[in-house]
Amino acid sequence: MLVMRPAQMADLGEVQRLAADSPIGVTSLPDDVDRLSDKIAASEASFAAEVSFNGEESYFFVLEDSASGKLVGCSAIVASAGYSEPFYSFRNETFVHASRELKIHNKIHVLSQCHDLTGNSLLTSFYVVPELVGSPWSELNSRGRLLFVASHPERFADSVVTEIVGYSDEHGDSPFWDAIGRNFFDLNYAEAERLCGLKSRTFLAELMPHYPIYVPLLPDAAQEAMGQVHPRAQITFDILMREGFETDHYIDIFDGGPTLHARVTGIRSIAQSRVVPVKIGEATKGGGRQYLVSNGQLQDYRAVLLELDYAPGKPVTLDLEAAEALGVGEGASVRLVAV
């Protein structure tokens, strides 16, 4: 059984294996043992802390095969984007240039650097092994952390954002970066993202242009890359769009990938999830529906994917294996939502 749980320092070697295979642009999952160790340590401290409002906490989850102990995925939530440093984005805007005398009225698409999204909670570090891409377990790896938000709303903001990795070719070149960022740094896209993963995105972002960028002046390849999703990030994008996230307003300042945004109250896994009592019994033998199920706890948080014959308003029946994986017993409560 695959179980989502908080990462532990003992997972460091397995997490580094996952990070090494993550695509360029996932700077929140660097292939660096020290940064990953710091990430896990910060997460352990966040899970252990008593929190009444969203601050500098970060929560890092792993997806574990309980039979083998092998990790097959990971994902994270940052309680407040830009808590310790500005969270930069490009905002899509329209400027109007008009001349009454010449009877000319033009609308021009521009990009303005901003930190509008600072303070929102941030979904990061999503990775799942290739053989699980497109499977229901990808849903567990992504949406399981949303069930955590639903169970602990005081730890998070009223809105959630996520940056989706933008387009780069098989050589790791990004036409959007080449058109803008590379003019300010003698670095290719892959080198810039690696540097951001090891250090910080902020010091590069602060040297990017702070004046509006007129999109029609960019090369065609850069314009076409705006809002495009890297093929390996498509699964993340698709899951979150089904969750009710919106795009079009903001893009990443480095690769032009879309930045998704949603109010917590409008996110499907949060709005449609239900807390129900548990009954221990026989597992469903076909004919049921797949549900994401979490125990709603904190340091002992667990989430799994189960096929259940669940009727709204009644207890949910879990077999012994599922109950043990979730760490719950008869009479306890779980939070569930349909896949």
C-alpha cells in the first residue's frame, strides 16, 4: 500500500534519489544533500510546532510503499510564500496607448514584476516516479496535502498558489529565460535554476528588470513559451486545474511557466471533503469508488487511496490493513474525498 506521511530525516537518501530525477525548474527539490537535509529538518520542526496562524512553516510529505519502504513520490506546502524573502512573479497586464488626434487606440500586453502573491500558501516540491504518472496515486501525492490543509486551516492562508515548471527543450534551454533573464546574467537556464535551488531565487529576481516588459518586443519563441507547461509537469498542472485552480494572471519570472491560484474555499479536495466516523470491517470487493482518505492528524498524518463502498451520512468501513496504515481504530474519524 502507498501511504503519504511527513518526511523524516531517515528518508534523506531516498529523497535525494527522487530529487536527482526531478525536472529542471523544480528549485524547491534540489539535488543537494545539505539543502534537502535542511528542508526535512524545517518540516519536522513545523509539524512539531504549535501554530495559530500561517508563518514561516513548511510541510514536506513523502509517498512510501509500505511493503518495501521505498519512496515513490514527494510534495510540500509552504505556509506563507515570501515570508522570509519576497515572492516574485510576472503579472500579465494590458497597457493602453492612445492618440485622439491620430485616432489610434492600442492595447499592449505587458509583464510587470510584482510580489502580489506574497503571503499565500504555496504548493511545492511535487515529484512522482514515472511509472505512477497519470495514476490515482499521483492524485494522492498532490491532493493528500490539500486534505492536510482542510484538517489544519489555521496553519495556512486563505489562498493557495503554485508555480508550474515552464517549457524548456531537451537540452535544458528555455526560450523565455534566453529572451529576458539571460540578458542580465551570464548563465543558461539550467545553471540559473540550479543556482536558485542551491541558494535562493530572490537574489536573481532582484536583478531582473523592474520596469514593464512589452511582450510584442520579445522573440516569437519566448512569447509562445509564456504559460506553457513542461511535459514532466503536466500531471501537476492537470490535477490542480481539476481542483479549481486558475491561471492566466501570473507567470514565473524565469521560465514563463503558469502560476496557479485558488481560494481555499474553492479547492475541490477541501470544499468537498467530509469528516466521517470509522467502522472496522471487511474491505469492499469490487463495485466501490476510489477515495483519498486521511487521518487528519499532525505529526502522525497519513493519507491513502482506497476503494470504498461509502454512503454519505454513514460511517466509512475500513479493513484492518487500511486502518493500520492510517493509524485509526473503531470510532475514530477520517477525512475523505472522491478521486
